[in-house]
Amino acid sequence: MSVAGGVTSFGRVGLRYVRHGAAAIGIVLVALVWLSINFFLENERSSAEQSAIKNATNLLGVLDEHLSRSLAEIDRSLKIVRTRYVRNPVDWNLTGGLKTAELFNDDVIQVGIIGPDGILKMSNSGDPSKFSSTNLSDREHFQVHRNGQADELFISKPLIGRASGKWSIQLTRRIDNLDGSFGGVIVASLDPIYLTRIYGAVNAGADGLIRVIGNDGIVRATSSSSLSLIGQDLSGSNLFNIYPQQTSGWHYVPSRFSDGIPRLVAFREVKNYPLIISVGQSTREIFALLEVKRRFGYLIASMLTLVIIVVTVVSISGSMTREEDRQRLERTNLRLNATIANMPHGVCMFDADKKLVLCNDLYRTMYGLLPEQVPPGTSLRNVLEARIAAGSSPKDSEKYVAERLAAASAPGANDVVDELRDGRTLAIGHQLMPDGGSVAVHRDVTAQKKAEEKIAQLAHYDALTSLANRARFLELVGAAAKDARDSGKRFAVHLLDLDRFKEVNDSLGHAAGDALLFEIASRLRSGVGPDDVVARLGGDEFTVLQFIDETGADDAIALANKILHVISEPFDIEGHHLTIETSIGLSLAPDHGLVANELLKRADLALYRAKADGRNGLRVFEPDMEQEADTRLALAISLRNAVTHEEFELHYQPVVSIATEAVVGAEALVRWRNGDHGLVPPDQFIPLAEDTGLIIPLGEWVLRRACQEAATWPSEVRIAVNLSPVQIRSGDFVDLVKRTLAQSGLPARRLELEVTESVLLQNNEQSLQVLHQLRELGIAIVLDDFGTGYSSLSYLLSFPFDKIKIDRKFVAELPRRNDCAAIVGAVSGLARSLDVVTTAEGVETTEQLMLLRAAGCTLAQGYLFGRPGAALQFGVPRSQAVAS
């Protein structure tokens, strides 16, 4: 039965009960039109509001992470300076004891130390003669440390610094003397414009407002162009009616507050700091599209209302015959049918006796009903039972019918959501009419719900492996930490990093790399306990949250060893038989803390130590690892500054002909002369330079300086320069060598570039291509430390090296061990057959030299011919060179 037919039948029935049935239908139609429009607009408003809240929440997460990281970097620098000061508080000073510019960026106005009496002792800003008269004992950032024992970072309200004379936010920590007594305060003055500039660059809309607020209510920074908002007291605002009962949430701010612009404000407490970040979005922008829809909807509703009123007035005006009344009613019903049939949702209407008045085609289609199953006059119970019989109802049918019958009599409006047995989700808006009847609008929101679930899935789980992601993992660790505080339960955090995973990506492609990650995730899931959680942090980093009993570390170490074994088993990926290893860092709770980020950071420090120990191993966090990380950070900062200011020098170790003992070349060895640490050994700063990428500019400097120096030597003397795998992978190394040779005037034939087997182990094809290009220029390629790897001979087949260097450990044992003599003789013979020059390293005695000459070795270098030095002597007999 069509809606028109149903409505027409109802019109004829209505004529028997109501003389002016057209008027009643007109009222119902007007109510239905406006109810539908308002129901649609309210849903649109809710969607716009939820979208704005979600966008603000995502933005808060980014801002929170950035602010936490910035404050943590300044805090770490404060700790380093404090440690140096406490060692020698009498003679140490900021300008001589430590280069503060290396630890703090330009937005830190000044760094100072306040004595226990409140007098400024030293500062890197201002007039030193005025320090003794600068009393800061009344400052809050001094008093909070003098009156308390906690070693915590304090963040002050914005104020004008007495030492710097500028607006600043004071970041301070307490200084304890070696005997535990109060030794003063170390302070870093942060320019509030720094935070203003950062958040001013974030787009929160034309009238958006981002603020950093202390938990005392004072504004520390704002994205507003009006800097007068900095320092504003918001402790009496609506925000602090919600906080701290809720550490995150949202609320509306009317136009009479703030800068006169009404906003929806979302806020979030900054992790580990007494700060709140709020993001305010103008409601005018949020609901701009809604206003357009509202005006259009009201226009359509007004036009329909006008049509209904006109039709109704015409229908009941004057004296009509029954036929005229019927015809007019039919015309009204046809218009009603057109209105309801074109609605985008299912609509049904019941009278005061809960009898069906009408329903549109979309309603029947939505529930799988035929027109003859639900003709006008069908009771609500029978309609519900027909829907149940068609399979379009929730699982608990009896409860469902009882709830719907009760809702039909409930006053006002009410909304429900039904999860149907076929997987669909329907949102139903129900409105009780003044005459006791009711109208309901049914919307299919299945797609919308799935989209929301997909967004939630993407926000908390890794798309490739379906494991929990970093955000979800930290949530679970935080929950476990809370449980540990409340009940004393223990747990462990495993941080895994795959060794040489990049080689799989580079050689087989990202598809194979993704397939390998998926298989590793499967093995990890099956290898942990049923309550343990596996997550992927990104790239080739995985984590495991393991719940352990009182045995603690034993259980955690056992699982870590099991994971090492499981991952080391071969993988079959796209027809390739792959073997990969992993390194694991382990932190335990509560032994190593009960803060999620802190436990993950300490597991990361343990992972770093495990990789440094040789990979495919595990390490449990130890407190000295943090001190080592701080020392490494300070050294990395110093190294970066050293590269910028070229605080390096080259020493040269002579290479002599074994036959003539004349100098035929030299190896360039870089040395770092640091102002604080003296001469830093290469084994301390070269690996650090490779890890930080500083090996690129450092290596360029070494190559340039070595070529310039060698260009002044005799034309037959060569210069050898060591290369790092990082340099070869940089992409433009060949062009760099060409430019350097051209600028220095050194012929390519006089340059030797030394590489180790690690260059060929990492990204073999790309490395070989670069080495071939260099050799085509006329440069000699040297294989260093030959014989120390497990595949040295295979590399002689894969690349035509011009020279191989025999490792010093074979040379050292040459007089005492026959096997070493046999190896040196074999290598020399192999080299001669391949027309390759050999150089013996570490020659220290005349006996070693004689044995090398007998073995047929070509060249030699070592202390017997001279130690590395800044100058090189040429053509000098060995006896004279040693004596000098």
C-alpha cells in the first residue's frame, strides 16, 4: 500500500470522527515538518560540535607532546648545569664552567644561580657588579624551593626578571649542598614570546585562541596577538569549575567573557607539569555551515507550512458537500504523501490509541515490511511484532517491545539507538503530540557509526599489524601503573628494536618489510601471556607490557629471552629466507617508576645499552644509564658546536715501502681538542658522530683538509682518508669528492679512501655502486681491517680493491704464532695474484718488519716508523725517523 493510499484511507476514516479532519491533519503535518527539520538540525549541530571537540582534542595532543618535550629539554639542561655547579660551588661560574649556549636555546633569556640567602650569585646576563645587590628572596620561585624539600621543576608566573630586566617565565630547580642542606636555586628565564610564537603558528581558526595556563589559573602564553592576555588570572573562570575534578574536557565560553568572542574550549592537563593547554574555537566558525542549513531548512519548512495552512483553510472554508470535503482531503493527503515520501528518513505516526496513522515507503523498506502488513489502524504492538518477525529488531525481542510501548506514552521528546540483529544501527527520534498521538523519525546511522569506530581504531591501533599503537600502549601502561599503586601489582615494559631491518626494506622493498613486520607481530602475540599487551610504536619498534608476579625480574628476563629466540627463527617472506635479530631494553614497575613515559624512556636507555653491547641481546635498566645518557647528551652538544667551529685537527701516520723504507703515503687521523675535556679519543666521538649524523659535515672537513695538506707534499706521496658507511649512504658523496679534488688541486690518483666490511654489509648494492664511481675517477679504494670479518674473501670477489690492509692483531702475533704468519703469507700471496697492494698495520718492531718483508707484504705503518703527528717527514730513513 502506498503512503497516499494509507493517508487517503485515514482521511475517510477521519471524516467519520472529526468534522474538520483537514484541520487536524494540517496541524499534524505542520508539527511533522517542523519536528523533522529541527531533528535534522539538532543532529547536524551535534555532529559539528563533536567534530570540533575531536579536532581540538587531537590538536591538544600535539601541543601537549611539544610543550612537554620543550620543558623536558630545558629541565635536563638545568640538571646538567646544577650538577657541575654543586661539584665546586666556590670556583665554578656559568661562563667558564660550562658553555650554556650549547645547552639552552636563544629563547632562554638568562641562566642564573641564586644563593641560599636569595642573593643572585651568578648569571649569564646583566651587569655582574649588580648581582650582589639583586635580592630575589621574595620571589615565589625562590621561596617554593627554600620552603620545600622536593626536587621538582617549578614554573613561575610571568614576571619582569631583576637580573635580565625582561618579561620572563622562571623555570627553576632546588640546589642541595653535598651535606643535604639548601644550597640555593638554579633558574632559567624563558621568554614568554617563545611559547606565544610556537602556538601562534598553530591554526585553530580565524578567531581561535590557544592558551597555556598554570594550575594556579595564571595564563603563561597565548596565541592571541594581544600579549596583554599573558598573566591574566582565570582561576574564577568556568574552566576551573571543571578542573581539577576533570584533567581534560570541554565547555562553552559566552561572549561576555575573554575577548568578547563566544567559543567552545577544550582543555587538557600537560603530562608531568602543573600546566593546562586550552584550545578555543569560535562557535561562529564551528556552526557556520549549520547556520546556512538552518536558514535553508526554516525557509523550506515555512513554505511547506504556508502550503499546508492554505490547503487547510481552503478545505474547511465555506459550506462543502461530503464529496468536496473528500476531494479536498485527498488533495491534502497527496501533498502530505509527497512531503513524507521525499523525506530522507523513515517516518511513522500513531494516534492517541497507539494505532498507525501513516508511514512512508522508506520506513517499511528499513524494517523489511510489506504495505499489507502495516495498514493504517494497525496497533503499535502489532507493528513491533511484524518488525521482529522480519528480523529487524534487537536480539531481546520481549524487552524491546515493552520498552517501545512505554516510550510511546512518555511525555516530550526522547531519542533511542537500536542495534539490529542484521548489524544495522538505527537512531529513532520520538515526539509525543498534544492530542496524545506520536510521531517518530527513523534514521539509518550504520555508516556513520562504522566511520566513528574506524576513526577510534586508527587512533589507538596500528593499521599494519592491528597491534596497539603508542597512544594506546601508554594508556594501558598508565592504567597498570595506577593498579600497581593501588594494589602493589608488578609489571614490566619491554622495548624491542629490530637489528638491520632497514636492510630488508632497502634490498627487498617496503612490501616485504611490511610483511616481515606483520609476521613478527604475530609471533610476539603468540609468544606472550594471555593478559600481556603487544604494541607497535612505529617503524621497527615494538613494545610488550608484561604483568609479573613477585619474582619480578626473573619472569621479565625469561620472556625477553623467549622473544629473542622467537624472533631469531627464520622467516619465509615472498620466497626469501630471512633471518633477523632484535635488541630488548627492559624496565620494571614499581622498581623503575610508575609513570608510563618514564618507564618507556628507561626501557629505551636499556635498549641503547643492549645495542651498544653488540645487538641481539637484552639489558635491564640501571640508574647509571641515565647519567650516561646525560653525559652523552652533553658530549653530543659539545660535538655539534665543535663541528660548527672546526675544533678538530688532523694527525698523519706515515706509510712506508717495506722494500725501501721510504715514506710513500700517510693516513689522515682526526683528533678533537675540546676546551673542557682536552683531547677526546676518536673511539668516543666517532660513533657518536655517526649516530647523530654529524659524521657528514665532520667527514667533509677531514676530506677537504687532508686533500689541501697533501697537495703540498711530494707528488709521489699518497693520502689515505677513512670513510664511514653513513657518508657513503648520504647520496651526494661522489660529487663532494669531485669538488674537493678540484678545489684542492690534488690528483685523484694520490687519494686513497679506506672502507671497512661494514660498508658492504649495509645496503650492499648502493655501496658498491658508489665505490665503483669513485674508482672510475682514479681514486684507490682500500679494504681496511682485512681478515677480521666472516666474509672478507667474498668481498675481494665482489669489488676490485686496490689495496687491502692486514689487521694489526695478526701483525702483533707474527713472531710468536705460526698460524698468524701463515695467514699473513696467504693474504700477501693472494694479493699478489690479484695485483692488489698490501699494507700491514701496527708494525712496532724490526722483527715484525723482517717477517713481513719475507712474507711479501708491500707497505707498512706503525710506531716503528713514527707516531701520528701534525707534520709529516718524507724520504727519511726509518732509523732517523724513529730517533726524531
